[in-house]
Amino acid sequence: MHGGLHIHRRRRGFTLVELLVVIGIIALLISMLMPALASARQKALMMQCLSNERQIGVSLMDYVNNWNGHFFPPGMGANAADPPPATTNVWPCVVFGRSDPPIMMCPNDPDAGFLHSYIMNNHLSDHDIKYWSGVNALAGVTPDKIIVMGEKVTTEIDYYMDPGDFSRLTEPFRHGPVGSNYLFMDWHAEPMLPPIPGKTSFGAVDPWDLNDTTGAGTNQN
């Protein structure tokens, strides 16, 4: 107050143009961040799936020690199962004590048939491969290259991947451009892309089968 007079200061707010500019900048930043956030989420889900497979490997190693080197119970697949959710008589019941342990579900596969995302390589049973089988029995392939378990197509309910089933049952790109996760005979797990065109191909050969003379059945990355 000066000399009895009130001085009114006019507060200046944002103009409509300024607000639109700010909103535009925020929208641009969000559009730039979304792919990075989506990629980070995809990687987190893939890593959780890898963790699942490694934990399954630990449980399978217990089975190996108790069952003369065999990797998993045979003949306990979808054909022997009761309908879910009361599914019984499937191999997870023997290995985990229940048919639906959480580690059998990939977080990128929430609607998996018969509550499991993973499928066992039944070629190991067909060829009578055991954990301590030598390189000669493994067709010259080292254990770190031999698939024990991989990811199956969501809608399929099978527990084993048999000859002729590869193109129908296996999911090649569960985790996007890195492919799908696999558990190997030395119990490490890693993502792997589909077979290399010209060396192996879906529907032509079975890259899980040790008898494939092209060298399929191994991680070629």
C-alpha cells in the first residue's frame, strides 16, 4: 500500500499455446520411453522363465540321482492325465509332488495348456540317453548342446516332444527376437533362435533329435 492506494499485481498464467507445447513434449517423451519399457519388461519375463528352467533342472537332477540316470519319468504325458485342474498321472507329479508347480509356467505364457509351458525332449528316452552317457552315445555332441526341455506352443497340452512333433509343438519365438528358452543336458538354460535355414529347418528335420545327421539338436548360435 502506497499513499493509501492498493496496488494490484496481475498474475500471469500459462497461455493455451504454452500448455499445448508442454503436453506435446510430455507425449513425445512417453512415446520415446514406451519401447524401452516394453523391452525391459520382455527381458524381465524372459529372465524369470530362465530361472524357472534352471530350478526345474535342479529338481530333474534329483530325479536323475534316484532313477539310474534317466532325465524324467516316461509315459506320463497328457494321454495319461486327468482333466485340469485335478490333473494327475503326469511327470511333474513325480518330480515336484504336484501337477502344476508355478515354475512350470513361463510368465510369457499365462494361458498354457494343462498348466505347463515346457516340454521334455523324449528323444532322450527313445535313444536310452542317460545323464552319464558318453559322447559316443550322444552322437559326438557335448552335453551343453543337447536339449532336455524347451518351450511348447501355448494351446498344446503335450508333456513330451516325440519324433515328428517338432514343428507342431515347439514355440520358436516365445520371447521375441531372442527366440525361446531351453534347458540343456548340463543343466544350463539359455535362449536360442530357431534352426538356421540351410542347415536345419522346421518340418524338414528335428533339431532335438541326436540322430539328425545335419548337426541339429544342438545350439547353433
